[in-house]
Amino acid sequence: MKKILFCVLVLVVFSNAYTQELKFDGYLNSGVGLVITDRQIADPYPEPGKAPEARKARPYFTAFGADSEQWGYRFRLNGSYTNKDANAGVKFRLQAQSQNTVAGRMITLPTAQGWLSFLGGALTVNGGIINDGTWETGDVYLNDDLGEGLGLLTKITPVKGLDIGLGAYTISSLGGGDNNALARSIASNTADFDDVKYTLNLGYTMPDVFKAKISWRNKNRAGAAGSNNTSRTAPGRDESSRMLLSAGILAVKDLTAVVAVDFDNIQSYSTVKTGDVNAWGGTVTAGDRVNNSGKLNIHEALGYKVSDLSIGFNASQFFSFAERDVTNSVTSITTQEKVDASLYFNPWVSYSLGNIVPRLDVVYMMGGQINGSSATAEGKYYRRGYDPNYTKETWVLGIRPSIRFNIGSCFLELGDLVSLEGQENKFYGVNVPNPNVPGSDTRKDSRVTNTLYADLKWSF
């Protein structure tokens, strides 16, 4: 934390000399949640000489925040500098949060790019660790404009409102929400021609009428984390070919109306079965088929504000071309069947009483689960923590009343997230019956978790 404060102090002092060209903004977010759940565990403190019995997990505290979610906290500082002629500049972001996949790095640099503008702004060349949000979809679920990473981005604006992007990245990164640090050495990084992530972006906005955007990337090995490829010069993570399309209405004041379509794993738009060769030359196993299959995801965001009343509805539909193994319990014969669609619904309403804003969210997801949830795991209980699992017997119902107190550039939100998880033929107690754990054969098809939270965010 001392390092963070020192960096902020240096930047503030430096900015005083260049007030016109150097700008800063950012935020600090953290919160705490008290989780009360009927999840069953084997008692870790049995009486001496006795086998542990199954019991409910005791209430526990966890981090909770609007942006930091359950990372603990997030500090973000954005900076930009533009020269006097407004044809060159730099943008950067410093970020810190409590968890990081790169050991020992508390502060990371997910964005650090320079830019040059030509032809009166019709052509802009960006280089560095790029995070350009020009082509972001604007819906609730997606957070990737496919224009992020270490490399070069050329933006062409031939007419006002039309933005064309051409990008090439040797290391891909997601700067939108992750505490991203480039996991490989920039100095030693090399990539074959077909390992690089290439992107094409198109966007057109007609003010007060509509906006439309398209982004595409190729199949590549520019992923910044992980390594499942040792035979090539760029030991990155495999990334599928992907395309995002979105459209939004701007013609109605106080109306939010956006639809986005996500085509993922374009190179595998066919039924994927066990034993098939995936897009990167590996054999598909039963558990890999959903990940390696083509997917079609559709997202909608609708909202409207009337005076102090705001109402909205968010929805998502997740489709996969994968198949799953189904084993007959009598004959032990295994066959394949199509996986199910996952459907997400989120109606909400809020009302502004000056600086006090009560709100109610309801989430129902069929064919989904809480992020990280399993029979015995506590999962990640925060507002966006819902994932598709393509199994229609699984469902989640979330109800979240909350009240927000806005005080200048800060807010404090108090809420209660009630989550009901259900799945047929699944234990929501101990994973399997254990003869050494009395009471572990409790077959539960649902469980309830109650998360009382306080969330604080300061923006500057």
C-alpha cells in the first residue's frame, strides 16, 4: 500500500506542472460479505476418538465489491498525456488488487500505450500494451472488444462515426477487469506468424440514432497465461477464433437497448465428440468438449429511466454444439447427447430518493451455476457470479435487495444476496456417501446461501 501511495503522490506532483495535457482518474473499491449457507461439510473439529460427522458450514466472511467482486480490493489509476498539437500522446493504467496470478506483483500495468495521429485524426497508430474500448459491445455480460494486448493497433476514421481497427498482438491480455500482468517476458517473447492474434474491428455510430459494432480475431496462441504448447516459439495460451456483433438504439432519451451476439470457437462450428481432434491438434476428451466446441451466445440489455424510477431487464442465451456422455446405469453403455442451452434472466428496478437509491435485482439462470460452485465448494457469491454449464437440470435463483448511499464521489451500498442453487440427482452435501462420515449420505437437490454485504467505492 505504501508503494501505491508513493506512486500516486509522484504522479499528482508531476501533473501540477502539466495540468493542461496530463489527466488522471481512477477508483478504489472494496467490501465485505457475511456468507451464511447450508452447505454440508465433514466436521474439521470432531470429538477425540470419533469420526467426523457431516454438518453445515459455519458462517464466514469474504471480500465483496462492485468492481473488485471477491478479489478483496481493487485500486485503479488511469492516466493520459496529450501534446499541445493534440496529435500524439500516451495512456496508461496502474492497477492493484489482493489476488494476482503473477506471484509477487502487487501493482500491475494492464495498459501502457503511445499513439500518433495523422491526416487530421483520420489515422491513428497505437503501440504498446493496448486497451482500446472503441468497439466494446456495451451489454452487461460481455467485456472484451478483442482489441487488447501487447502489439500494434491502427485505427482508421474515414468519415465521422465510422471507426475501423486493424490489430496484431504477440501477447493477448484482458485489461477490462483483470489485474493483468504480462506473464511472459516481453524482451524474450517471439511468435510465429500464425501464433499472433490478429483483429479486425468495425464500428459505426449515428448520433442520436443507433450504433453498430463488429469485432473478429483469428485462432491464435497469444494468450498471456498458461502454457499447453511447448513445440512453438510462443508458449502462450490457445485462444479460439471469435466474433462479436452488437447494435444499440440511441434515438430514445433515457433508453438503453443493446443486443450483442458472440460467436466463439468459430473454427469448431460442428458437433465435437470424444476422440475428435480439436482446433489445436489435441484429442478431445469428455470433459473438454464444451470448451472446444463452437458456441453461440446472445446477450440483451434493456433499461429505461422515468424521472427517479429506473427499470431494466438483462438476458443471455448460451448455446453449444458439444455433446456429452450419458451412461446407462443398467447396461453401462455410454452414448452421446446434445448439451442443453443455458438461459439467464435478470429483471431489476431502482428508485432515486436524492442521494439514497434502493434497488431490487432478481436473477434466474437455467442451465447455470454460481461461479466456482460445486457440491461442497462455497462458490463466488457476487452480483455477476453466474456461469453457464449447459445442463438444464441445474438452476440458480438470486434475489438481491440493496440500498446505495451516494456521497460526492463515493458510495456505500448495503445489500443482501440470497442465492438458491438446485440440481437434480446431485449432492449439495458431501460429494459422495462416506461410511466413515455419519450423515454424509444426505441427498440434497438444493441449497440456500445468504450473503449480507457492505460495498464501498471511492472514485477520483
